[in-house]
Amino acid sequence: MCGIVGYIGKRKAVDVIIDGLKILEYRGYDSAGLSVFDGKKIVTVKKKGFVGELEKNAEGLQGFCGIGHTRWATHGAPSDSNSHPHLSGKFALVHNGIIENFDDIKRQLKEKGKRFLTDTDSEAAVRLIDDMYEGDVLKAVCGAVKKMKGSFAFAILCKDFPDKVFVVKKQSPLVVGLGEGECFVASDCMAFSKYTDKAVYLKDNEVGVVDKDGLSLFDFNLNKKNFRTEKTDIGDDYRLSENCSSFMYKEIFESPKALQYTAADFFADTATQKQVIDIFSKHDKVIMLGCGTAYNACLVGKNVFEKMLDVDCETELASEFRYKNPKVNSNTLVIAVSQSGETADTIAAVKLAKAKGAGIAVITNVRHSSLTRFADVVLHTKAGAEVAVAATKSYLTQTLMFLLVATLLREGSKVSEEIKKQILKLPQTAEQALKFDALMQKYAKKHCQKQSVFFIGRGMDYALAAEGTLKLKEVSYIHSEGFAAGELKHGTLALIDKNALVIAIATQRNVAEKTVNALHEVTARGGKVILLTCFEKLKDTKGAEVILLPQTGGLLMTAPAIIPLQLFAYHMSVERGINPDKPRNLAKSVTVE
Ligand code: G6P
């Protein structure tokens, strides 16, 4: 959560910072702020609200060096004063992460007579650095961070060094972009990718000085460190075209391309295939874990693995797994799924599993993300940049990755052309599913005032129900739950009356009719039902509005079934006057606990 940027070079810093913050708004958007050197002093502007609000107030600011921040509040409500940068003496600081012992630091500094002006943990960091400063910024910063517990990526300005940005990383992501006579700092290289494709991804416990000519990097004992410059390969996906006003909508429509690239890349990448075969041969138990939508992709993954492979397989919420005493050892392979690769709970779960000797495979959309550093095998989904908080195309590529891996393990390194052809047809099926857009808009208009929506299905369809319900609640704020269809009668049926909408998913031959039975239980009690099925014979199911999906075969039904549900959630959001890209209280990349 929270996005930070920094700039030093030849351009107007405020323009680069605002542009970068707009791109990073997916990381939080309750307030934003920036500090720039105007030639003589550090000038700071901070505002509650979107980056657009800050932009209006920062217009005309001069200077070539600065830092900026877009916030997702953890400590202290969104307000002008709680916004970053936080200031103390000669310093301005922006922070992504949480300083867990900020209360102790605050108390100690207060005893020394320091005054605090905000409710944030981040202010404790800047006041501590200021307190320890005796002319050497790096020394003060290293001294201060050694006293801090928690996670942090900082970008810092010091009045005594108007042509430098100081950076620190522990757990939260931070990347430095190297340009010609200019450098950039950001939580995500998307923020500067239009200026340079050369990036240095900081590791944990590194501190650095960035000036227009480059980066110097040190450990927290100020020993100089070498670093590797990576090439970023960001396309244009993170910008909206003129004729599309929503990232969520745009990204749903990018699903065919995302599926195509992911499958083609996997089939071409024999080195990764070899690693996959190798690592599975060494482990006899699989645990799939993730958070939110990534966890829902694991539910699909488990269904796929159980149907296609003879493997002992479990799924776990990463946020739960990390606080258990999980039965994990060197026979266990953990498959961690994360679009961003930065989710704090998923990283902590993986660290725990690794410490217990487990093998680690990571399915992620971001090649250089923090999670990949713990991986024995990285399975890179090729969804392209995903900006909307609600994950859409990335979910489809994660579920596809499970299918690709299972296919490879079942077929061996020579996957037959016939099977490849079937999988490579998926993008086409996704295209067909996108044609339900107008229909889903019609349903959204009809049902947007509903107070509760239930999603039901069995087996794989239950996994899809879990994602359908999450999409709907996160962008429409309607109460919604996903159920195993057989469980409805064990309690939830009590909630069904004429005001309830139930969306039933029946794409798996062995359980489709059972789901339809549950549907009849709903209609008998006056509830409204929409049925998504690929079976012709169910198209006249009494009492239900039926959406006949393209038939692709059981395990390939994720895309055709989920795309209409994503479109439904999107249109429900719009009909209810909500911005689907920025749902309240949420952020896309959750880098704090
Ligand atoms: C947040 C987002 C969800 C996302 C989850 C996991 O909660 O709002 O949309 O699914 O994080 O994110 P990850 O990047 O690990 O897939």
C-alpha cells in the first residue's frame, strides 16, 4: 500500500512526480503529497483525496529534485496533515510500510522535547532521522532504521543536499530508474517506464543515494554494495486510451491477449518447463497459497491438480498460514500466487515455508517482485500491467498457469500438439465470453438495487463462485457470498426471499444438475436466479434466466464463466455510481499486514 516516487534531473520534478503518482494510485488513493527543492528550500504540498487534487494545488512549483506519495491510510485517518511527505528539521520523507514500534520511538523523542504533528507512524521515522543527523545523512538514516521494527521503503530529501534523494528499503518494494542525466525512484517501475527502461531493484536492508548521475548503494553498516541493472519491459497497458474510462473494463477486455501470451510463453520456455518437472519430482505434497483473488485462483488450481494429477494438494490463505504451525517440510512444494508479488502476507507465508525446508514455486505477474527472490521456480504470467484494484485478467492467467503446469506434469516435456491446440484456443473462447458485455449490463441495470447476491456452484464451479462474489462486493459494495451449492440448504437458504439474487454456475458435467437442484430450492422461495452454464440441455431451466456459455470442456471453463461475472461486477459498480477502479478502503498491492 502507498506509492512513493522520487526524481532528480533536468525535468520539472513536480510534473514527473505527479505523473508517477497517478500511475501508482492503484497502491492507495486517499491522499497525496509531494516535496520539491525550489532552489532555496524544500516546498511541500499535501492534500486529502486523489492525486488530481494534489495536482491542482502543486501547479507552478519549480525545481528539479523531489519526492511524492499516494497514500492508503494505516495509522491516522486520511487528512491533509496525515498525508506524506512528513517533515522534521531539514528533512522531508515519504514512506511505504509500517513502523511497528513507532509508539516507542515517539515516546522517546517526546521525552527529548520533540513535537509531533500527525497521527502517523511515518512521522516517527523522519523525526528520528532528524534527531540523529549530524551532517551525514546516510549515517543518520542507518542509525535510525536500525531502531525501527516493521517494513519500510523511504525516499528522503535533506535541505543540505538539494541534488540528492536518499532511499532505504526493508520489505516494502523500491526501485531506482537510471536515465541519461536523471534518475527516478518508485515503488513500481511503471511510474518511470516512459523515461527509462534501466532499473535497479533494491534488496532488503539497503540504503542508497540517488543523484542525476546514478545510484550509490550501501548496507545498513555503510559498506558499499554492487548492484545489477535490469531491463524493464513495461508496455503501454498502464495508460487508458481516450475511448475507455475504466481500467477494470479495459483489463477485462485484455483477457484474450493475456491468456494467449501466458500460454505461448510457457510452451516456448523449455528451461522453466524443465525446472517445473524437476521441482515436482522432488516433492510429494503441494500447498497453494495466496490472498484475495490470488487465493481464489488457488481454489481453481486445486481442482485442476486433483483432476489431472495424482497429488496431495491443499490450499491456504497466506494470511492464515503464516500464523499457524503448518505441517510443511522438505517434501512440501508451496506454490505461492500473487499478481503483484508484493503482498506482505504471501511473502511472510513463503518465508515461513522456506525456513521449514519447503520448495517454493511462485506464480506472479511481476518478474522482479519481492516474492520471486524466495522462489526456486518463477512462473511468470503475462497478463501485462494490471491497474484496477479488482484483479481480472491476472486471475485468468493464474488459473491458466495451474492448467499449464498440470498439463506439463501429466504429459511430460512433450505436450502433444492436440492438447496445446486446445489450450491455445482459450483466448478465442474468452473473446466469445466478452460478447456477453451488453447482456451483463442489462442484468446490472435490473439488479443493481439488490441488497444481497449469492453465488453458488460445486467443485470447480464453487471455486468460480468464490471469485464471482469477491469481484462483486469489492466494486459494488453489495453484500455477497459464494457457497458450495449443496450447502445452501444447510443454513443460507434462510436468507432467500424474493429480494435475493442467486447466480448459479454449472459448467462441470458431473455436478451441473446437482447445482440446478439447489437453484430450484431458491426459485421455490421466490428468489431470482441467473444460471451460467455451458450445457445446452439446461438452457430452458425453469425459473432461471440462463446464460449459455461457450463449451470448452470442464477444466477450460474458467475464462468463459468468469468473464461474464467480471463484467457483471463492473456494470453493477457503474450503475451504482461507484468508480470501479478505486473502490473505497481498498488498494491493489497490500504491502502491509
Ligand atoms: C488486494 C487486492 C486484491 C488482490 C489481493 C492479492 O487485496 O485488493 O484484488 O487479489 O490484494 O494481491 P496479489 O498482488 O498478491 O495477487
